[in-house]
Amino acid sequence: MAQSETDAISVSRIAGNSRYDTSLAISRAGFAASRYAVIASGANYPDALAGGQLAGYLAAPLLITRPDSVSDALLKELDRLGVEQIYLLGGEVALSKQVEEVLSRSYPVTRLHGENRLETSEAIAEEIIRLQGDTDHIFYADSHDFPDALTAAPLIVEKEGLLYLHHKSQAVTGGTAIGGPLAVPGDPTLRIYGDNRYETAVAVAKSYATPSDTVIIASGMNYPDALSGSGYATKMGYPILLTRPDALSLATGVYLQEAGIKHVIILGGPEAVGHGVVTAITRLQDYPPEEPEEIEPVPVPDPETEDPVLPVIPEPEDPTPPVTPEPEDPAPPVTPEPGPSEKAYLYANGRVIANIESGIYHVKGQRFYEIVNYENARFFNTEAEARAAGFRRSKI
């Protein structure tokens, strides 16, 4: 259904004075109560990328907090929701021990984490399997950028699937890839993607079994609002689309017209999604303009007071901006340096490798077999021995 000249899309905005306030506002807008809450770091995204699916399966809000503190506002929101169980995403680098201690005074807390973002995504998937049962519908998304994993979370829950983050050095076989071959190389059974992050988000939206006349739009240049919106979007059945902060992205504008969208919910304040985007949405019959205006870079605000916005790059954009991997999440080295941080498989001689940090064991040929560090490894001759010691088998 095309948008007619007389059809005006209504636009509303859910926002706070910072990314943390916006996260709380999204929770209040979408949840009268919730038995569960999923909490992630608002300072970095790797450990939180696979958490949107967990929030979706639990019909729970995904809230963000600073890595080393819990605000009174967050505690009040947990109390308002009537939360009985909290999931923390990531290790103590992402969310400190102090955060866990403060929350555990009032709530049972389960921390889902691994040695790196890949193993954290596996730990999240293992918990979903424990709660919901196993599935053969596996999704893969790039582990070193946020858009594809976050926009896909509601779709993954609709399809009753599981998301595993993927390192670009490895090729996938089977499953559904969210993103192009540069983001997820290999031979998936199905690939959902476009030429950039905005087109990929639209491709995800077109994959829903039940179309929605309401969509969520968040900044495609920063992650917190889309992350906080993943649980809300899943509960409501709304796709998550992306836009540039200063102007409505072409792919998003075209989809709004062609899909007959009637209502748009914007996540984040004007620094994240500007007033110009709202104007373009409400005047779609005039969009896109014949001559696009020159784009000025958007300044980066102080991250302690408001959501930072990266400089805007005119479309077409690189699907994935350059990312410097964190020291805790390196690609497997070709030649390991001597010392306890060497990879455990070099000493395994084909034995089962268990990760004492994640509680998961890996057998030769599995995806994470060559990633576990020696200092975190425990070796077993058989899988039965590993299970008897309390470890669970990796699913991939």
C-alpha cells in the first residue's frame, strides 16, 4: 500500500535527557509490569548485542546503566515493574561487581557472560534454550557493529530463533545471516540484507510474517536507543528502522511510503533523531527532495550529559564503520605469544575444552574450540567427564 498525498503519518517520540533516561522512558511506555528485567551497559554495546532477543522472549524491558553504578531512577523503575529476576549482560568489565552487588540486595541476579562478546552471545542463547527449548532456526549477525543485531531482535523472536554473534574471520554454513557477505561471510541458507544498515533494517522489516502499520525509528549512528527499544519493539510487534540523525534516510522514507505506515515512534531526543527527520516523515509526499541538501557534520556532545552522535556520513555509507576490537575480544592469533593467555587448543591434543568462566565446554570442530584461553580452560578426555564436572555442551 502506497502512502497517498492526503495520508499523514503521526509521529511520537520516547525520550529522556540522556540515554539512560530514554531507556527508562521506553520501559515506562511499554511495560505496566514485568517479572523480568534485562540490564546492559550503556557505555558500550558488545555484550548487549544479543540481549535484545532475551528481553523479547521474556516480554521484558531491556534497561541500560552505567558500568560502575546504579541510579536511583533505575531502582525505582525496577520496583514499579515488580521485577522478580534480573539478567545482567556481560562480565565485570561491562557491568562491575558493584552493579551486581547493589541489584542483588533486592533481586535475584543472573549474570550471562563469556570470555568475549561471542561467548556472551552463546551464554545468552543457552539461557534462552533453558527457558524456551531448543530451536533449529539460527541467526548470525556481525559481532563488531550494532545495527544488524539490534534491528533483527524482534524478528528473531517472531521466528522462534536464536541469534549468535559472528566474527568476520569465520564463514557460516546454513542458518540466516543478517547483513551482507562482508558482515557475515559464508554460505547461509538465507541472507537478509541491503547495501547499508538502513536498507538492511528495511529488509528485516519486510521479513515479518505479520506486517505492522507502526514502526520504531532510532538513530543508525549510535546504539543505546535501539538497544533499549528491542524488548519494547518485540512486545508490541513493531519493526525497528534506522535513520541518519539529521535527515530521514532514503531507504527508511521509501519503506514508510510503500508499506502504508500510519504511525512512527522515534526513540531518543533531537540529538539522536533530529526535528528534520520528524518533518520529513510528516511530509512524505514531498520526500525525497529533488536536490538533496548538503549535509553538515553533527557535533559529538558530552557523553556524560547526553547521547553522543557520531558525525554523519552522506549515503551511500559503509555498512560497517571501522571498529577497533577491544583487548578482551581479539581475533584468534596466528602465532600465540608465550604465556597463560595462549589458546587452549594448542595444548588440548583433541581433548574436550571447558571454559571455566562461562561453564560451557567445546569439542574439536566446534565454533569456539580454538578461542578459549589456556588460563580459563579445563581439559577433559570425554564429554561425559565434562558434564559430570558441571559443564554444558556448546550448541555450535
